[in-house]
Amino acid sequence: FDAEDKPVIEKHFECAARILSQKGDTLWVQWNKQAQDNLVYYAGRDVTAIKEQQKALQHREKQLSQAEILGRMGHWRWVLGEDSIEWSQEIYRIFGVTKGEFDATLDTMNEMVHSNDIDRVNQALQRAIIEENDYDVEFSLTRPDGEERFIRSEGRCSRNEDGEVVALFGIMQDMTERMLYERELKNAKDAAERAYAAKTQFLANMSHELRTPLNAIIGFSEMMEQQLLGPLGNEKYVDYIGGIRESGEHLLDLISDILDMSKIEAGKYELALEELNIHKIVQLATHMIEGRANDAKVTIELDTSEDAEIKLVADRRGLLQIVLNLLSNAVKFSKQGGKIDAQCIAENDHVLLKII
């Protein structure tokens, strides 16, 4: 109404409204009103298909937006010659800025790109335009909040009807988590290599430090066992000296195996097979463990004879270590005054070794 309370009729008016047809269908109608000479004209146009297309487009855009959030990637488009770049909502999030408050241009993007990467990013764009080819580039940026992000960008050329490149479009993906994970892996690899080098150096030093006194022990034991400088005065001493030499030689073999890095890295022990008398192996192991058994007040009895002949093909050091381990555990877990029986029995097609 005007100042004189007369109705005011707008000359032109447009709106969209839903109507219910005679068949019961809901239709969208675009209404256009035109007023002229105290007459009002209305024209209605069925826009239901357009509305459905718009709704489907909005649904696809929502799905795309959700997929970009899950993939931490967004799409972009840059028309050659223009300053502004079209960004999807996810790219704004990746760059840590808000759509509407941030003007996405090449200059504003370069302000956040790391100084070491700016030239590489711009060269990739220029090369794609000149060579009319796809491109991909990785770069880092510092967001307004100070957080550093690692980005992978892939682009393709958009051409007009004449086949000329008129724009570039593509995606940007936030690769920060992957890059940080790869950096941690590299740091762990470097630390492992340093530890391996230190271990190798340590074992090399230990090889020298351990073998030198052991060789002296073995050498002097052999001299005393042969009584080169005169009799020892007691036959039992000769027996003990033999045990010292045998233990030293066995320990030297063990150290050689432990310090052999090639065997450790290969994860296997190479057997040196030979024909052995298992009775003698058990006797040697018993002799080597006898001192520990005496300290524990445990006796070891062998059910074997010196002339017994039970032969088998085996690795001498490995077989001796097996018997030593069994006897050592038997001594460790036997009470004072206890007795350990060692038996070696030849069966039809195998040898039975018992440590009781």
C-alpha cells in the first residue's frame, strides 16, 4: 500500500513454487508475473526436471566433498592469464584458510609455499603449458597457523575447440602423514645402520681381545700337558691341564662362530661334518663340566667305557655343545648330593643319549 492506502502492484515478479497436479504428482513451477494497465499476467513453466537435476548435482557435489575429505585431497582449476585459482573446499582446509576470507591466487599460494619449492612449482606449471602435457610436483608449505604440510599436486591441460591449452586443472593431496612416516622410517634405518656399524666394530675388537688370551691359555696348557719343562709331580694335574686345553679350544670355537658376522647375517650355522665317537664326546663334556659339578656337590656317572665304539657323522663343536648344555642344566637343577647319570646307547638305526 502507498501513502494513500492504495495497493501497490509490482510490475514484475518471479518465484518458484510446488503444485499438486490432478494426477497427484508434485511439480515445481517457475512463475513469472507482469503487471500492466491494471491487469496482472501470470506465466507458469514446469521446472521439475531442472530442480531434480539441481538436486542430483548437489548430491554428487556433497559426495565428492566427502570423498575429498577422506582422501585429504581437493580439486582446482586455473584459467591461463587469470590471477585467481578455483579451489574446492578441501584445498582451503589443507592450506589452513577459510573460503571467502582468503583470495586464492598464484601469488597468495606462493606466499605459503616453501621458498625452496616455489621455483620448482612454477616451472612445473610453465612446462605443462609449453609442452601441453600433464604434470605432477611435490612441495611443502607453511600454513598461517605455522604448521608445515607436504603437498602432492597433479594437473592436466584443458583445451578449447581449436585444441589450444586454455586452462590447467587437477588435484592437490595432503601427504603430510605419509611424509612424516617415511621420515621416521629413514631415521630408524639410519639409526639401525649406525648400530650395525657399531656392533661390527665392537665384535671386531672383541675378536682380538678374546682370542689373544685364549690362545695363550691353550698354548701354555699344551706345554704343561706335554711336560716340556719337567714332570708336574701328580698325574691328576696332567688330567686337569688336558681339561683346561680342551675347554679353551671349545671356547675359541664358540667365539669364532659368534664373531663370524656372515653366519649371523645368514641366520644359519654351517656344519663341519666328520665321523665321531660319541662316547669320547660325552667323556670330554663330562670332563669339562666336572669342576662345576664338584662345586655344586653333584656327582656325574658315565655308563660308558673307553673302548666303546659308537660312531656317527656329526659336527663336533655342535654335538659337544648339545651335551654340555644338557649336563650344565642337570648340574644347575640338581640338589646337593645328587647324582647325574649319562648314558649312550646304540640302537638299530640311531643313537640314544640320556642325561638323567
